[in-house]
Amino acid sequence: MADNNEKHKIVIVGGGAAGLELATRLGNKLGKKGLVEITLLDASSTHIWKPLLHEVAAGTLGETEEIEYLNQAHRNHFRFRLGRMEGLNRRKKEIYVSPTLGDKGEELIPRRTFSYDTLVMSVGSVSNTFNIKGVAEHCMFLDTTSQAFKFQKQLVEAYMKSHAGSNTDNKPLSIAIVGAGATGVELSAQLHEVTDLLAVYGLDESSNVKLTIIEAATQLLPALPSKLAIATQQQLIKLGIDLKMGRRVVEVTKEGIKTHDGEMIEADLKVWAAGIKAPDWMKQLDGLETNHINQLVVDQTLKTSDDAIFAMGDCAACPWPDHDENVPPRAQAAHQQASALYKTLVNRLNGRPPVNYVYRDYGSLVALGKYTTVGNLMGNLMGSVSVGGFIARVVYLSLYKMHQVAIHGYFRTAMLTLSNLFRRSAHAKIKMH
């Protein structure tokens, strides 16, 4: 704990769903009263809920969904600092932050050191390339907002080239997505919807697009029951999306993707959405225990092997009692962990014991753009129930609304929802810049 003359310093690294929710709640509970100094560190200046990144990539998400960290910090009594963590000194209770560089490589913010009394690691996850040759060089990723915007820019440029008639052999624009989990499936449906919209807007050549999903497993959407996965598969086939199931990728080149059976799948744009891991630099966090995918190993209270350091979200390997696995890396888990850790940190300041986190699985939902939403809901009264269509869509949207309420409150969330509805009616449904 801090000296009596100093405020207790809580540093949260990573402003994803869990980190931003925790910083907001602690700020309004403790920061507002001047009891604690809360600092949120993130490498980006804005936040977008990660399950929406496929919509950013497709160009269908409104810019109103972005949250400025500085504004959020000012409104909710915590500090925001822009930067990327690069090291930790547990003895000195310090974290080290890399210099922030501008577009031309000039140093905007020098290397810094932040001291803490309590440290919370919430840096999320990145794509796991499994060290497959060519993936890092030739594939695009959707781990961050900037990566999603980069993909969207390349997508628009490819559509424009096609519309301008530079494609003399009338060859379709080919987009290959590796990984048939929620991100890959939702992105494919969103991209199909975009090509339909562009054709309506007059870019007729845009409909000449070939979408392919490549998956090593024989079934897509492993988080869903097989009945729902098959229904989703049939829907994607109906949309004309080519599914290459049971195909393990062995190499990615500039021209396309090679699978274990010798097939070469040509692709102009290649997206990697197969598997996750915590960032590699977390393997060397001053002796903190990590697992094979770099996640920090935590106990039921989300505490690491260091009493002053906690971890939550995708970067934490949290036990799931009565299951032979850890809590799955999902948005609902991050939301629940932020709530549990909030109580633990408040208790910690008051000398009370921590709160045990118990994962409650409320099911999985996958949205296929305007076409359909499928999933399963789980509860004590009804067990596991399969849902689809309008009901599933409402529940899917409500998960995002829960996140918005956690960081904005009920009234502001209602106002944002209304303004977004009006904005969508007045603006184009897709972003073309």
C-alpha cells in the first residue's frame, strides 16, 4: 500500500472492454473523491468494442461508436496516458512505457516510467500466427482499431480499382479469411453485405467479389452447438461464400494461401482470424508466470503470482472451476471480470478480502450482418436454448449496450443510441474513404 501521505496509485494497462469499464467505475467511486489516483494506459487514443472491429473493417460501423479516452477520463475522474508498455520492475513497482512516435518516425512522447501500488494488466490478445511462414508478411489482422481501419482502406481501394475498369480480365476481387470462429464468420457476412450495398450505390463491378473462409477444423464456430454451426454454414453457402473446411494452412504468399493438401487458394486480400494469444512481450514480465500463449496465470481473484498485480480479459489465464479449461476469451468474460475486480480493488483499499470471480456462461451469439443472427442462450431456468433471427439479434445488441452502460451510464447510452439511429438514416450505410 502507498504511504499515508500519498494517494494509492492504481495503474490499468489496456483500455479494452475490461480496462475501460474498470477505470470508469473506479474513477467514479474513488477518483471522484480524491481517494485514489487511477491511470489508464493504452497505445491507442480511442476505444472501440472489439467484437465490432469486423464492422470497422467492412466500413459499416459509424464513427460515433469510437470513444476518446481523454474525454472519458475527464468525465469519469481518472487519468489517461497514451503509450505502449514494454517492461516491468516488480521490486520498484514500476512499469516502463515505450516512446510514442509520429507517422514520420519522430519522437512525440519520450520513454516514461509509471509507479504503481496496484497494477492491472488488461492488454487483450493478438492473433496467433502459429509461426506459419508468410502469415505476418502477407495477412491483415483485426486485433486493433488501426488494423481494422487499414483493412477497410485497402478494401475501398480494391473496389475503386475494380470500378475504374483497371481489372481488364474481369477477374473477381478475391478475399480469403483464415479462421471460422466468430470474427471470421461475421466478417465474411459483413463483406458480402457491403458488396451488395456497393452494387446498389452504382459500383456494379463490386459485386464481382469472391469470398473464401479457410478453416483447419471440420466445423465452423466451435463455441456453438453443432446444430447451430451447421445452420450458419448453410447460410454462408447460400450467400455464395466458399467454405474450405478441414484445410490447415501451411504457408501464405503474396499470391495466396497454401493448405496442407497442396491446394493454392489465390487471394488479393488475406485476413488472419485463426486463434489468439497474449502479446509476446508478456512472456518476460519480470518473472510473472505465463502459459503457452503468453497469458498471465491468475487465481480465482484474478491475482497473479505477485500480490500487487492483477490481470483480466484475454491476457489472463483464469481457472474455470468444474471445467478442464480456462475461462474462454470472450467479451462477456471481460465484462464480468471488470465487475469482480472492481469489488476486489475497493475491498483491498479498505483492508477487506478479495472477491472470487466465477465465470457465468450466458451463451454465444454470431451476427451474420443483415441476414440473420444465431446462437445459444444459457440460464439457470431454461438450460441451453438455441435462438435465431430477431430475438438473437436483440440479445446480441444488448451485450454491446451493457458495455456502453458500464462506461456511459443509462441516460447517455440512450441518447447515443437515438443519435446513432438518426445518423444512420441520414448518412451512407458504408464508409467509402
